[in-house]
Amino acid sequence: MPLPASLRRVNRRVTNRLTRSYASRIPWHCVLEHKGRKTGAVYKTPLMAWRGESAVVVALSYGSDVDWLKNARAAAESVMVMGGARIRVGPPEAIRRAEGYSLVPKSVGVLLAALDVDEFVAFPIL
């Protein structure tokens, strides 16, 4: 079950603006640079993310009806900034709940389970 839309609005207007400058330098986080599918404007969205060998996994704590995900799915590629590195990624693909939980650290999985997060996507690394 996604987190409430009211919390999403607060994060979008306040928290994201504050964390955008440092999110790419802390563990389990990235900044997704993506283009608006209607405007073409470049957006930078801080996310919790985990890099694997061939993909970057993101838990959809607000569900799949979010603009950044729609933008990334519509684009041929986006950029994730993680640990100071810029990583080119392709459009994200939904992955099963069990697979998503298996790809994140166990401690994070406990938190995500407590929040009832059940959707994940994988961005293939280009």
C-alpha cells in the first residue's frame, strides 16, 4: 500500500528540494535526472536506490502513479547520480515484490515491509 498522497506532496515541495543536493552522496540513495514527458524540462528527484550488477532497484514507497516514474518510463534513458558517479539507465521495469525485497539490504527490507511497500522497479544500467 503506497504512502499517503499528502506526504508525497510535502516531500515533493519541501524534502526533495532539501535533499537533492546531497542525496547522491549518501548510501542507498541517488538523484534521478529525468525529462518531463510533456514539458521536456529536466527534473532531479532524490530516491532510495540499490545498485546491482546490471540494474538499479528502487522501492516505490508512493506506488507507481508518480510523475518521476512516468517520465523515466517514457524516456529512452535517464541518469542516476549515485556515490558521485553518473550512471546511464534505461526505462524502469516492474519487478515482483519478492525479487525487490531480495535485492535490498535486510534492514531496509524490514522498514519497507513495515511501510507496506509492495512495488519495485529495476532500471537497467546502459
